[in-house]
Amino acid sequence: MKFNLIDEKWIPVKRKDGMPDKIKPWEVTDGFDDNPVVALNAPRPDFNGALIQFLIGLVQTTFAPANKVEWKQKLKAPPSTDQLNTAFMTVHDAFELDGDGPRFMQDFNKLETQTGTIDRLLIDTPGEKTCKDNTDHFIKRNAVRTLCPSCCAMALFTLHTNSPAGGRGYMTSLRGGGPLTTLILGDERFDSLWHSIWLNVLETGTFLGMCNVNKNKPADAFSWLAATKLKVTEQDIHPAQYFWAMPRRIKLDFDNLISDKCDVCNQESANVITSCREVPNGTKYQEPMKHPLSAFNTSTKKAVLTQQGGVSYRHWLGFVINDSEGNKEPARIVHEFIERQETDWQFRLWAFGYDFVPGQNKARCWYEAKMPFIQVESSIRGDYEQVVAGLIRGASEIAGNARSAIKKAWFRRPGDVKGNMSFVDSTFWHSTEATFYETLNSLKAVLEAGGDSLSTRSSWHRVLCDEALRIFDIHAWNGPIEDADPKRVVIARKDMQSYNNGKKIKQLLGLPVVRKTAAKGKKKATP
């Protein structure tokens, strides 16, 4: 079967008129003036997340701008399909899905092992232990028996990009198991698929400086062009391998192709793939690996992973601005974009990834969210970021206090109970999210006018306290009947309110703290 990912129309998309289509990678600017491609349209959300990184990586590898001037020019006037085709053809041979030579994202060597079912490429497919224990209750085994070449390429890239711990010798992705990817998205002026790609591409000099620029052999970028290396550091790779990392040793089986319907996209194909081979002892990517599309933990020297509970404004610290207390810094692309951006532009942050059970090949959930990216002038950026950090830390403290208060209301010995109370946090963050972005816009306006943000911070404090009280009143009386105690509920509510209006919260928000003076009964406000 002949199937090269540069030549084939394999990427599912939507155009501006709403019609679905399939394009070659270099056709992302096709029909740009009349009916542009505006979004990816894969049959699974994790495939969309992988495809946008595939396209960003392809453009970054072959068509990166020389400087910021060129970057802005091509943001406003995209390249032609011929220009992109010429650039992509320089790496054409690395993107053969089948053939006698190197194959895209597949082990260089012939793998001497029995074939397994093709569904092992899908991250949420039940593993061997799950099937053995008969615990595949929600996602059943053997639900996917066939994959068309298009879905197979998407599944292969998705697995390598998000790869969880899969047992001894089955390595995680370059960024760890379940990395959280953060991308910049445009507004109505820059909302095509091309813009979504180009907004996340670094200038050539910046990108090449991230790893070892002297590693310029094809296999230094595309690891499947040579035999598997067991351990790799940033000094062993070309920076393009950030996008083309291959931690698993997999080989698709093209000897037994059949004509059938793909179980993922539900489309007929003359060359459906039903099996593949996989062996352990893949590449272990050694920390640090500062992938340009992921926030980074400066303490652990690892990329930030997707966490249980989803993505919300609580991640603003470390996603958009540095989190000095949490030792997190935004992705390199976010740093660069802040320097590129003009203040009249309005953009969004798109964050997504798989949440895995720590240390296990078991996906709990795929999370993704799109959040406003509010940019401010450099003259007020320091003050703005300091206040925003306080707003989020105050919210986090009150959310945790609400959770603890409900637990105290429910149980006689709350410290001995290990139940999952994450629903409290999820409700709190979700219900205050819209007000948070309104608060950010108010804060921006106040600081740009040279005013004092005290009123804005005080208003945010009231919102947090009111929401914590609302959530407590909804859940406090729903604890176990055998542990019910009205007096304990009343005390827990009172203690929660007292803490939420206390010194620690007000200091986080930069609000005046009322303290008692030496004279009895008199109080004094301290800044």
C-alpha cells in the first residue's frame, strides 16, 4: 500500500461554510480568500489535539519564520499551497506510512513478536490487565477491530505524543504520561486553521536554540529513520524531535490488509489495517525536555501533566503567567506570543490533554478548554500579574476551605475519610470562571487608567465568599445519615465564613486586614 502523509488527503477538516473536507497537509491554506479551512474535524477529540500538533510540528520543522517581521507578515497574508508543498517535500521521505524503508512513527527494525489487535494504538482502549480482570465496564474490549490509513496515522501520532506508562520498558512520551498542551488561538480576525498553526510556530533562531543545533542529521529530528536509542537527552536531538518523538516501538501490519469499514471514522476503505506489533525497550526521554507547547515545572524539571478535575482559570498561574510559588512557567510559545502580540489583538488559550491514573496505562478522561488570553501593556504587566496571582491564590484557598468545611459537616472524624471531594472544587471553579474573566478586564482597565485596584479585589473576594457559602449550603446536609449532626453543620459553616474573611485570604488578595489594637474593643485596618 502506498500512503505518504505529505501526498494523501488524510486530514479531516471543516471549511468556513461548514462543509467537511479532507486535505493534504500543505492544503491548509487552500481556498483561503473564499472558503478557508477553519478547524480540524477528526472523529475523536484526542485526534484533533494530535493533528494540530502534527501540523505545527511540520510547519515548525520546514517553514519556520526567520524573524518576527516575517511571522507577522505570514499571519496576515498566509503562504500559498505551492509554497507549503515545496517546504513539506523536503521531508517527504520521512512520512511514508508503509513501505520497505523507514515508516512514519514506526520502529526502524523488524519487530520479532506476535501481532496484536490494532486497537492497542488507541489510548482509551482497555489494557491487558483490565480485560483479564473483566473490569472493562464503560469502554469495552474489541470495540475497534479496523482502522483506515488516515485514522491509523492519527492514532499512532496520538499515542506517541501522549504515551502513558505502559509497564516495564513501555515508555512515556517525551513530556511524560499525559502532557497538558497549551496553544494560542485567534479571534475572528485570525480564526482559520492556518492561523491556529502559525500562532504556535517559533522563529527559526529561537527554536533551534532549544536543543542541540549541531544535531542536524535527519534521524536527529525523525527518530524512526534510525535504530531506537534507549536514552536521549536534549543534547542528543534536533529540536524538531520535540514534535516527532517516538517513545514506543510499534510496527503496523500491512501484510493482511482488507477492504472494510473503519471502526473509528465509519468510512469504507480498501486498505483497512487490523493488527500491529509492539515490543518494549523504547526511547526514554531524559528530563529536562522543555517542549515549546507545554508549561514546565522548574522544580521537577518536567512538563506539566493533565490533572484530574479538568482545565479552568485556576491554571492561569503557570499557563499564562509565571507561578513562582508553584515553580511553574508557561510554555515557550506563550512567552514568545506575549512579546509578539499587539494590545488590540484578542486571543484565546487552548489547553488539552489526557488525565492518566499516575503510573498506569489507564486514561481517566480527556480534558480540553479554551480560555480568553487577556494581554496588557508592558508598562503595567508587572502589577497586573501580581494582582492576578493573588486573585487565583485566594480563590484556591477558599475552594479548599469549602471542601474541608463540607467534609467537617459530613463526618465526625473528617481526617480519617479518604473520599473524593473533587466535585466541590470543580463546581467552585466552574461557577466563578465567568466572573474571573470579567474581573481581569476590570483590573486591566483600572491599571491602565492609573487607578487603585482595591475595589476590584474586594468585589472578587465577595464573589468567592458567596459562592463558597452557596456550595456549602447545597451539600452540607447530604452527608451519610449515620453521621448526621446539625450542630456540626452549623459550626462548620461558621468556621468556613470566619476563615474566608480572615487574615490569610485578605493577605493573598491584598486587602486591608482588621486587627485589634491595645485599646480594648478598638480595631485598626492594616494594608
